[in-house]
Amino acid sequence: MKVLVAPLDWGLGHATRCVPVIREFLNQGAEVELAVVRSNASLLRGIFPELRERLAPSYNIVYPKHGYNMVLWLVKNGAHLRSVMSFEHRFAEEMVSRYHYDVLVSDNRFGFYSRKAKSIYMTHQRRIAFPRVLSAFETLGMLWHASVMKRFDEVWVPDLPEFPGYAGALSHVAKAPVPVKYVGALSRFSGMESETPACLSGRGPYCFVAVVSGVEPARSRFEKLLRETLVKIPGRHAIILGKPSLGVKSSNERNLDLFTHLPDDQFASVVRSAQWVISRGGYSTVMDMAVLGARCIFVPTPGQYEQVILGRDLANEGYAATIDESKFSTETLLAAIGQNENVALPKPSDNDLLKNAVRELISHS
């Protein structure tokens, strides 16, 4: 079986949660290739240097500075999004015709399907989150997303089948236009739980470790905010800048250790060494932090209301703390850790959901 895996390029989370999917296909004997864009190519190349990469069309998403402008932004850029979807569908059909793929796996790439290959659509957001003032549009959003899903043969949901799982109402929806399979919490750190070097085991040298991710300009704005905030707090802190294209480099500024990017084993060690982890509240990050056992403070990306919903629900369950970016400061950060000393994300239990989904797909293809 020949498989082409294509993650969306709205931040690195879609690429990282594809890692266990790619590994499982390889474990079960499939030939796997990757459809990448420049922003995620180096990350996946670092993990799978032996796999062929094909350059896919990019969505070129730039989020508005203020979250409340997101709906206007979507209206303004709707034609561009439809154009990319149409182009990526033609690209997918061409890839299948030219290289004879049996299976396409699209992580939230809306047009990456083929009529000549088994097409899998992976998403945790079966229900698209809308701000409360726009909740009347939620049904329209679900209908639109259902129209996307029905072009595929199956939908794979990276969550647990039992409600609430990790994504709650976002991933658990009663009706679907095609068969749905829950494939469990997907993290590139799965299976690494006991691999932390002894020198970094437990809560170690860092008070705060901040993980920067997402698309511009929000990524750089978050980095600047973290630098300005953490430098004022006594102790040693680290910031992982989320720039895999720059390679693995480190530097120091006052009480901050800065890493452009870290290989998975080093990333896991640094995160486990922290008393607290500060990051965006993307769903892939939530799954990664749950596997790594981190105590988290999530700062949702403005304009991504899904992150607001996830952060709010996790905070309500006592799993994590959350701070709005507009209110993020030294004072609010210290107040958050003082009020949430006992937060802890539930660790994912071992399950065979992904393994069984891949096995069934291979056996019927």
C-alpha cells in the first residue's frame, strides 16, 4: 500500500499530530510519502528523513490581529480559500494519477481528496467553534464542514470516543455524512513517556518553559510578549521558539534560554523539567502536553475561537489554567499559578484505536 499524508499548514500542530499516524502506517508495512509546505517540511524531515516529500499548495493564512475581526477576515478571504481548495484537489488527483497512491490522508486540508484513492479526512473539530455573539452561524458552519467531509471516504477524529474526551463538543457530534472513527489522542511523544534522561527527570531547572507556535503575525507577537514577561520573573526560564526551519540553535538572554527548535527527545526533556508550561491552546498542543504530564497555562491565539473554547473547558475541569493574550502580563501569570497549583491534564490511556483504524484500512484496500 502506498500512502500520501498531507497536514494543513495553519501552524505546526497539524504536522505534529500526523507523526503517530505516519509511524503506524510504517509499522504496518505501508509505503508512506508526505505532502508538505515549506513551513512544516523541515519539522517532518527531521523526524522522517527517509521519507519522500512532495511540495503541496499552501493556504498562506495570516490571522487578524484582533480575534473579533476573524469573521470579516473569512468573508474577505473566502474566494482565496476556495481557490486553494480547488487547486489542492487538482494537485491530489494529479499525485494519485502520477504516483499511484492507494490512500490519501488529509489532516484538515479541505480539498485534499481523490476519486481514485481511498481518502481519509482527519479533524477533531467536527463542530466549528463560533464566538457567542455569532453562535447563530454555528449550524451553517457545521453544514459547510459536513459538505467538506462527504467528499472523503472516512473521517478520523483524534480524540477518545467517549464524551468529553479532550475536545468535548467540538469532536463529539451525533451525525456525520461519512463513517467516523475515533483514533485516540495523537501525539508525537506517545511511547516516549519513560525516555526522559535522568538528569532532567522530574521538575527540574526551569520555572517556566514557553512554547511558541502558530502562524504570523500572532507567533511573533506571542514570542515578544513572553520575552518581556518572563525576563521580569526570578528564576531560569526557557522559550522554544517554534522555528524548525532555522535548525537546532540555542542562545541566552539574561535569565532566558532560547531554542529555535528542539528534536522530540530534547523537547520532551525540557518540558518535563519545567514547573509550568506556557503555550497556545491548540488541540495538538493539548494532546502533547497531556502525554508529557505538563502543568499548563494556555494563552489562546486571538482569532482562533476553538482555542478559547478548549482553554475554557479545560480550566473549568481543573485540568489547566488559561489567560487571554490581551491580559497576559507578569502579574496575571503569577496570579494564575497561585490559583491553580493543582491543575493536571489527564494522561491518555493506552488504546489501539489508531492501530485498528490503519489495520482495517489496509485490509480493505
